[in-house]
Amino acid sequence: MYLSPEVLLRAYAAGIFPMADGADDDDIFWVDPNHRGIIPLDGFHVPRRLRRFMRSRPFEVRIDSSFAEVIAACAEPAPGRRSTWISGIIREAYIRLHERGFAHSVECWQDGELVGGLYGVSLGGAFFGESMFSRRRDASKVALVHLVARLRSGGYSLLDTQFVTAHLQRFGAVEVPRHEYHLMLDAALRRRADFHRFSADDNPQVVLEMAMQRGN
């Protein structure tokens, strides 16, 4: 099966996303949940302990330097997760989206090693978070804070997390009904946003302030 970038982009614009039953599955299915997980960018919360941790500059944060490696790491088995929905078909599809500038990774590096990160799809003023991973404590959390700072700086209005987990709830994730989500998505798609506008990734205080800034 071939999943083209054009089909993927039309699906995201319509509010649906693909999943697979396992890493080796040759088929995909489309998901449009009754309740959608989002992180309101004006309601993002950074736990106090994580703020202290970030100020110690534990990781070098890079953008889009190893997208394929990030998605491969997200697809690896992890504690409590023996299988993954990120199949080979899905991996290749998102790599093609990345090559066209519609998919991005936020990466945490330590001593030259990729130790955590996340990836997702950018369309208009919406960012669709797909998956994250950690090989060091809090690496994916640091990547998420950097992502939110970047989205706020770039003029985004919607951070879609698809589902809400206990991990994401600590940062302010909530569920919204499908009809409400589609209204938010329609408004976000009409915005012109710039994923690369933010340029202060090396300054943790600026990152934290931008991520936690409240709208007027």
C-alpha cells in the first residue's frame, strides 16, 4: 500500500489521521475520534520541576536534523508498549511529508546522541503532534516545551494531540467534542504560520517564557 503526501494532507485538513494495527501491518485505517485531544496554547503548563531541569540546559535541541531517526525511535517498543501503530507504510509516508516541508521533528541530543524528541505535521496554523519518545529522563517533555514555544512564536492556534494521556494532562491537555474540534481546525487552517520563526532554542529561559506566555 502507498500512502501519498497529497492524501495525508487532505486527511489532516478534514480532521482525520491514519493508524495501523501493528508495525508490520500492510493496511491503515482512518481515525476521527468523537473527542479530540488538544493542548490549548494559551493554557500550556510547565511543571515547576521541569522548569528547573530545563534551566540546567540538559540537552541540545535541534529541529529537523534527523527526522527519519526520530520517527524510527517513536516506533520502537517501549516499557508498557510492545507494539506500535507506526507501520512501515506510515513511516515512509511521513518522511515524504517531511521532505516536502509539512512534517517536522523536535529533537533532544546529549553528547552527540539522539535521546528524545517528537514529530508531527504542520498545516496552516495547526500542528498535529504524532508521537514522542525518550531515551533519557524528561527528554520528550523538553521537546514538547520547545515545540509549544515555537508554535506560539510562529503564529499557530491549534496543537492537536489526537488523544489525551496522563502524561499530556500535566501540560494542560484537554478533550474537546468532534464538532468543536472541527471548528477550531477550520479556523487554524486559515492562518498563515511559520514553524521556523522561533530562533531562541539555545536559551532555556526564553523558551520557557514563550511556552508559558498567556494570550491577551
